[in-house]
Amino acid sequence: MTVPGIQPEALRPHAEEAFADELRALAAADDRPRPARWRLSPWAVATYLLGGTLPDGTVITPKYVGPRRTVEVAVTTLATDRALLLLGVPGTAKTWVSEHLAAAVSGDSTLLVQGTAGTPEEAVRYGWNYARLLADGPSREALVPSPVMRAMATGATARVEELTRIPAEVQDTLITVLSEKTLPIPELGQEVQAVRGFNLIATANDRDRGVNELSSALRRRFNTVVLPLPATADAEVDIVSRRVDQLGRALDLPAAPEGIDEIRRVVTVFRELRDGVTADGRTKLKSPSGTLSTAEAISVVTGGLALAAHFGDGVLRAGDVAAGILGAVVRDPAADGLVWQEYLEAVVRERDGWKDFYRACREVSA
């Protein structure tokens, strides 16, 4: 509910709102050619995602830490008539990259279809205002456009999250949109033709349950860009640190200047269990059933920071992240519980400087 005279503060502003100053600075400094209806040139869009310093000294913060070429291919795809499919295991920042690409290209990341097992065809094509439909019959005024239809009409970027969770018959409604750049409205004998600037970004993963494979006809309409897991521990620590800092400011949590050691330990645990081997390559490990993604590491550290702020001295410690790690690792109490106990006893217990972490994890595992 909105109280008159009081502007509510969004818990999570859209990318174009949260980074409005950076987008304005980039637009002012951007003297390169821009595709039709793009707010920035492809070079400026890539700079917005990867970070950099403008000639006037403005610092553009990195939104994505990963291979530059991956971002350049994704941005270039959007400048063509091919749609973009961001593919990767859970937690590789597909949604994050999708949102920031749409914000930089169109200035609007909200033309979004959220894919689920129950996503209807109307969410991708259009629906009807049934009161208006019953009163006046089929008309454009009674039609309720989907985010995809609105993007086509305005030359903007539409987003479809978790495309492979959408039922196959609903997925395939995108084929005509992506191949013919047209959305028929047979009830009216009309169609909506996409104007220049329109494109679509979809995200998908093939690891989780409930995945519907894309038809070959639909997959051909996309240029697929795979977002990899962070290549090194240092890169993953950097990603987690940046996102935790952003989330902490949004939640009014105090900064954790000494928290980098715990962040590195969380990342180390996740990477070792994910890879099935310790960082030094000496000990092989069993991997749990969960993905142990970077996004989950961010969640664990943010939860630990909240514990430290509200029930501790404000300094992130092993006891603050132990319960979160347990919850992330042990999804199946029987199988994953054994994996976790073996890792604690064989690796954590013997590791120099990790005694406090071992005790904290044993305490919450008891």
C-alpha cells in the first residue's frame, strides 16, 4: 500500500534505477554508433557490464566478472536479428546479466516473462480484458499485451527467464516472433510487427529438475552464450564480495571489513565440494547433490553478515556462516550429510587456521 505523500523505497531497484548515474555518464561519453533505439553503443554496453573508467574520471563498476569475449558476443548478438540465450548452471549470473543488458540497451529491464511450469501462452503472446471483451467483443482495446508484444511494438528488449521451465507448447509460441518478427492476432485478423531495436534475451539451465528441452526449431532462433562458473577462486571471491557489499547496503547492514577471510573460506568450501577435489589437488572428495553456486555463496555470506550485525559484534566470523553452509550443502540429509561429515573430518579438521571454522560447523551439524 502506498501512503499519500510518502514515496516508498524499493527494496531492490531495477538495474536502470540503481545504476542510473553510471548509465547517464556512459551515454554522455559515448560517441560510437548506436543500433536503432539503443540507449548506448555496443562498446558502452560492454563497458557498463564489465566496468571501466571514463575520460572524465567516472568509474563504472563491474556488473559481471567473467570473460570479456563472452560479454562482447552477447552484446553483439543483440545488435543482430538473432535472439540471445544465456545458458549456464544455476548461479552463474544469467538473470543478473540479462537484466543489466536490457537496462543498458533499452533503459528498461521490466519487460519480463518469468518462466515456470504454469506459465500460460498468454504470458508470451497476449491476453484479454474479459470484462471489456464481453461488453464490446474482440478489439485492440480489450487486448492485454504481453511484455514480448510491448517490446515488439516499442523496439525494446524483452526478457524470458527460465525458458526451459516453460511448457514446450508455450515455448514454441516464440518461434514466429523470433523468425518472422511478427506476432499474429488471429481473433482480430491483425498482427504486431516488431520495430527496429526489438530483441529478446532468454535464460536457461539444464541442471535443475522440471526442465523442458527446447525444440530444435526454437533453439535455432537463438545464439547461445554459455556463462561459465568463475574460473578461479580469486574471481569468485571478488564476485561474492561485490554482491554482498551491494546487498548489505540495500539492507542497511554494517560493512564487514574483516569479512574477506570468511568469504574466502565459504568460496573454498563451495569450490572444493563442487569440483570433487581439494584446492591443492591432493584429496578427492564426494560432491553433494546441490549445485553450490556463486549465488548460493552470496546468500550464505549475506545471511552471516546479518547474524553478525544483529546478534554479534558486527564482525563476520565462522559461526555466522556455518549454518548457511550446512543448509546449502546438505539438501538430502542422508546422502549429503555423509558427504559433509567426511569433508569436515578429512579436510577442514586438518587444515591450518581453520579450527574455529571446524568447531562452528561441528556445532551446527550436531
